[in-house]
Amino acid sequence: MVLPGTNIDLFGEIRIRTIKSLLFVLLCLPAAWMLFELLAGRLVEPVEELTHGSGEWALRILLATLAITPLRKLTGWHKLIRLRRMLGLFAFAYMVMHFSVYLVLDQYFYWPEIVADLTERTYIIAGFTCLVLCLPLAATSTDGMMRRLGGRNWKRLHRLVYPAAIAAVLHFIWLVKADLVEPAIYGAILVLLLGWRVRESGQRRTHKPKTRSTPIMGQG
Ligand code: HEM
């Protein structure tokens, strides 16, 4: 239903706002559950379980963020894009939680060990790379920053999410000693998402007109 005198699709608007609110609650649940289990003394190996829980959720949400654009194109429901920023910020929040558990509870801020890990252990270097690549993305996620950078530069910067996701999957693959099934599943999902992205940009390049008369700033 379109509101008279506007082009606002009322039901579509209600639907996306409801989904966004539900998703917000859902994304808070893993952290709330981990905190509850910790405070209730139900974690057998608290540091290990918090590290694994936060790391896995960071990766899942990061991949869900990457899935928004393909889903939007496949379903034709463009309002889905309004979930992407929230998903990305939640992925970053779980990464920060994961890194904080490592820094505070695992290493007790013991810098010589941390520096040794960050320079010698390949899987830690990959995890850190992902976190560092996501920092500018989180910092420029506001509408104000998008305006200040300009749509085209903002989009270019936010392509860092792809190497970040590759680094996150490598982090998981390299830390696993025996059973590679789980990291391989995340890896396969990432390959599918990257493959879709490469195909899309190939098609866009093929259909792009030779000259353009209007700027494309600010396109989602
Ligand atoms: C400075 C950054 C990071 C550090 C120091 C770090 C450290 C760790 C450590 C110590 C483990 C446990 C290793 C083990 O059990 O032997 C781990 C596991 C994991 N990390 Fe990270 N990590 C970092 C960044 C990330 C990021 C950015 C992501 C995801 C986006 C991530 C996802 C994971 C996953 C999925 C696991 C495995 C969980 C499981 O075994 O179920 N990590 N990380």
C-alpha cells in the first residue's frame, strides 16, 4: 500500500522495521547468553568457550552482512539493504568482544606474549588483519561519514570487507588442528559470496555505457 501523496510503501516499511527490530534482539542473544552462562558459573572452560563463541558469531554475522546484497538482488526486495549496516556493526562488536577476551582473559595484557602471537602465529596475524581492516569500516558507517567521504569513495573503502572476510576464514582454517569441516563450510559460503560478487561486477562492466552524463554518487 502506497501512502497518498508520497511514494512510501507503508507495508514494506512496517515489514522492514519489524525485521530490523527482531534481528537486533536476535543478534544480542548470543552475547547475552554467553554473559549469563559466565555469571551463572556454567562455563567449564570460560576463556576457551567465550573465545570460540564470540569468534564464531563474529564470522557468521560477517558472512550474513556479505549475503545482503546478493539476497537483495535475488529477491528484488531492495529494503533489505537497511539491515546491512546493523549486521556489519554487530559483526564488529563480536570481533571486539573476541579480541578483548583474548587480550584480557587469555593473555592478561601480557604484551611480550601478545606481540609474539601477533608476529609469529599465522592464524593470529590473519585474525588481527581482519579486525584492523574492519576498523575503518565501523568508523565510517554513519550517514555523516558517508556524505563526507562521498558515495564513490565510501563504496571503494567498504570493499575492504572482502579481504577482511577472507582473513577471518583463513584465521579459522589455520587455527584448527584436526577437524576442518566447520571452517571449510564457512570457506565454501565465502567462496560462493565472492563468486557472486565477481560475476556481478563482470556483468556490470559489460553493460556499462561508454560515456556517463550523470554522476552515480551515493548509490547503495
Ligand atoms: C586480533 C584478532 C584476533 C585474535 C587475537 C584471535 C584469537 C583467537 C584465538 C586465540 C582463538 C582460539 C584458538 C584455539 O582454540 O586454539 C580464536 C578462535 C577463533 N576466532 Fe579469532 N582472533 C582474532 C580475530 C578474529 C576475527 C576478526 C574473527 C572473525 C571475524 C575470528 C574468528 C574466530 C573463530 C571463528 C574462531 C574459532 C572458534 C571455534 O573454534 O569454534 N577471530 N581466535
